[in-house]
Amino acid sequence: MGEDKRWHQHYPEEIPTSIEYDGRPLHALLEDAANLYNEKKALHFMGKEITYQELFHQAKQFANYIQGLGVEKGDRVAIMLPNTPQSVIGYYGALMAGAIVVQTNPLYTERELEYQLNDSGAKVIVCLDILLPRVTNVKEATSLEHVIVTCIKDYLPFPKNLIYPFIQKKQYNLVVKVEESANTHAWTSILDTAEAVYQSVSIDPSEDIALLQYTGGTTGFPKGVMLTHQNLVANAQMCDAWIYKTKKGEEIVLGVLPFFHVYGMTAVMNLSILNGAKMILLPKFNAGEILKTIQKLKPTLFPGAPTIYIGLLNHPDLPKYDLSSIKACISGSAPLPVEVQEKFEKVTGGRLVEGYGLTESSPVTHANLIYGNRVSGSIGLPWPDTDAKILDLETFEEVEVGEFGELAVKGPQVMKGYWNKPDDTENTLKDGWLLTGDLGYMDENGYFYIVDRKKDMIIAGGYNIYPREVEEVLYEHEAILEAVVAGVPDPYRGETVKAYIVLKEGWAVSEEDLNRYCRENLAAYKVPRLYEFRDELPKTAIGKILRRQLIDEEKEKQEVQAT
């Protein structure tokens, strides 16, 4: 079935089944945009805008500056920023210098940050001033040589009404003083002193890595997904082909999906640069602010996750706002409820469809048609040049149409492998096919469906959470004898993290104590929202905890409560 590509029969004539890909590095997209769109606005951030020429100029300055710090081809440069101008400039500037970008979540705790920096071997990191203490505390234990520090007010006065996920109210006016040294550099120094000329580096787009994007694993240790320049350019071009009614140089894209996640990076940042679109950068999801932004700035494209759309639809002031500028949205990261799709389309007059992907495929492989037949409950059709098939769970042979198995995908967007993890790479990539770990089937028309996950990954609010990582933190607590973490149904977040705990004899600990402990050791989105204390956990005959049984029990309990 993988050979007949029966899904092509549903493509509108405007979508090609195969694309001629740009055989140049990813950062060439920005150079093209600067030449084609010149004085058109590239970024809008808190009322301030910069043009494509200015964006390109500052990216070249960044490349020049880090090359002056000794960054050479293949060195890793970490970017620990929310959606700000610096996140875009640093990303493309690092690529121009020949570096590999390591996207680092600003929500990471010191423990998580230290692991990622050590695993990637990052030489330079760019971070916000308020994150500098966290970076400083782990720096000596990592390979970091230089820290570049920036702050919101480098581009505008600090907005006191903006609450970042990692800033408490009491920190509104906090601006960490940056003492420049041989190893610590202020972003303003780059803009003030660096020339917009950098040493060109030879790049082989099909072989050279542009990005290490970290994803968790069932082992509990995050893995660096090696995405090449070609992987990322190809996926941006596929996305462009899928939303074929867009007009070059005229679209306005709402950038609330974080660029440190691969979906936001591709569907917002790289796609916008490819299209010469204006990106509206929003560092944090706030439903009220987004509604105001849509009415005022009139974005036309709005990639998002179900929780984002649900948050807007449930906002009490929704009827007060005009959202009719929205033309198209592709929803990713989690299943899109049909009622959310229908209501959002009614409110905006635009189209909202569900897509599917994973970090290892840059990330998108499937989506429903925006301008064509959509199938509720389906992840849609494979994208141009993307092959897909369903494999038997034991033999790995392709199954018949309609039969259940593991989804495998193949295409120019599929990763090179996992960073320094050849065994994991070998287990995940088979003859060019990426084994997704997701279970489902293909119908007779070539539409694909996901019904379960082979892996234990939890998707809560669009974030990927790996139970083992949370469990390892829980097991380090002195009062805990046994712990298992599972994703249980949640009407808003899709799933939420629940921890089942068995305490050591004679010990007592409260939910509040565990919540405080987890928040000290895990990013906020990984922290369990629910705790259940038990005398024992269900196990197999050989002592393996039955996570699936706990999930099934939770579902049954919710169904009883609903009746």
C-alpha cells in the first residue's frame, strides 16, 4: 500500500505530489526574503516592527560576532528564548556561521538545562537576562564557553503587563544587570559593534545538521534529533504547498507557538521567512491578548494547538472581537476535537484542520486538506513526497487497508538520526522508514487515523511529556517507594499528568509537598496535576507496573462520573 500512494487522488490540482526542493542551506531563505521583500515588515513585537532587510542585517551581525568568539562549522549554539526578535535573529545568524542550533526551552530547570547542554556539547548560549542566574549556576558543569545575554528592552521598553511563564508577578521590573566579560556578552554589543559581514561556510544541505531538537524518550533521557538543512527546508516548502492560497509577501502569521518547539519553528518561523510574511511574535499564550492582537493586527494564518483554540473559544469576551482576518490554521501537537474545529471556523470564517507530525520528521508528515475534503477523526493525508504505511507490530510487514498497526513514514523531512545515539537511531529508522511509535490504520481512500500510542508519551496542552523522566524525579524523593506517571483524559489539555504514589512505610507527604518538589526539578508543564496515593500498584507477574491498567481505570471512573 505504501507504493500506490492512493492519497494522491484527493490532492487538489494546486498541490503537487512532488516538489522541487531548494538545494541550499536553511538560512538562504532569509537572504532570499531580504532580497525579495526588502523593506516589507518581517517581525512585529509588542508594537515595534523590523523589516526583512533589518532582520537579515542583524542576523549577519550575530554570525560575525559568534565567529569572532571562535564558533566554527558544526559547533553547537543554544538558544534559550521565548518568541522575540532575538530568537529569530540568533537562529538564522547561528546557521549562517555554520553552527548547529540547539533549541532550549526557557522553562527548563537547572537539572534539565545541564543535561541538554552536556549532551549537545553547546559552546555558546543566548538567553534572557532573567534566565542568566539559571545558566550561570550550571555553566561550570557544561561545555559552555560563552553566554550572550539579551532582554526584552533591547527592542522596546520592558512591558510590565506581560507575564512570562518563567517570571512571577514580583519580577515584573526585574532586569538582571549584565556584567560583560571575556565569557559573558550583552546582545546590545552585537548590534553596536559587530559588522554585518561573516565568513561564509560551505554547507551540504542533505548531510549537514542545522538543528538539534531535543525530544524525550521512554528511557527517560531526552534525545537530540538531528535535523539537516534539507529536512527543515523541505518541510517548510511542503507546508507552503499545502496552504497554496497564500500570497507571497502579503500574509501575516500569528506566532504564539513557541519557536523552541519544532512545530512553531517550521509552521510559523521558517514558513513565514519562505513566504515573506510578517510574523507577530507573542512570547506567551494569553487568550485575551491574542483576541486583541487578532482584531488589531489582522493575522491571516494562525498555526496552533487545540488548547490554544479552546482557550480562545472559551474566553468570555470572545463575541466582542472580530476574528474574520483568519484564513487558515493547521492544528498540531494533539488531536483536534471536531466541535472545536467547527466552532472556530464559524467564529473566524477561516479553515482549521488537523495535522500530524513528530520531532523526528521536522515535524509534519500528514494533514487534512484545508481547501478540500476533510475527514473527522483522521490526521489526514501524507504530504507531498511523503510516504506512509501501517506495519504489523510483530513482523513489521505492511498490513492490509483498514488493519491496525504502527505508522511508519518516509520522506525528505525525516531526521538524520539521534545525536550520539546510534542504537536508538537504528531502532527508529529502518531502511529510511521512520517508526513513529503511533498506532493506527489507513482507510481505503488513503486517509490515516491514530488510535493509540506504542510509546508511553503524554501530550498535555501540546507539550510532549515522557513519564519516565517525571518518574525518575519522583523516585529521588526520600518518602517515595514506588511511582508511576500516566496521561489521563483532560477536557482542556487533552491529557494531564497524574502520578500514582506508594510511600515508604512510616513516611507521610502531602500533594502540596510533592507539587513543590516537582516544580523545583521539572519544567512546569511536566509537573503532575493530579496525585493518587495507593498501598500498592498493579503489576505483572514479573513485577512490571501496569501503567495502561491505571489509565483504563481512570477512564472508567470519568465515564461513571459523567453519567
